[in-house]
Amino acid sequence: MLYQRKPLKLAPCASYFSFCIFILSVLFLSLIDGCIPLTCVIH
């Protein structure tokens, strides 16, 4: 059963990658608008 479902393990990686892209795009747009609290703390 585990061997049959092994290809499905790629799905979480793809969703995690798209989630990271979404977070990066949101942070980038926030940086364009102005300083957000998270970037203020980092810098």
C-alpha cells in the first residue's frame, strides 16, 4: 500500500512550493507598498 501511494508524496511538495511562492509574492507587494512589521523587525 505504501509503495502504490509513493508518487502521491510529490503533491505536498508542490503545494508547499506554491505556498512559498504565494508568501514571497505577498511579501514583495507589501515591500512595494511600504514597510510591514515583519520586514521592519528583520531589517
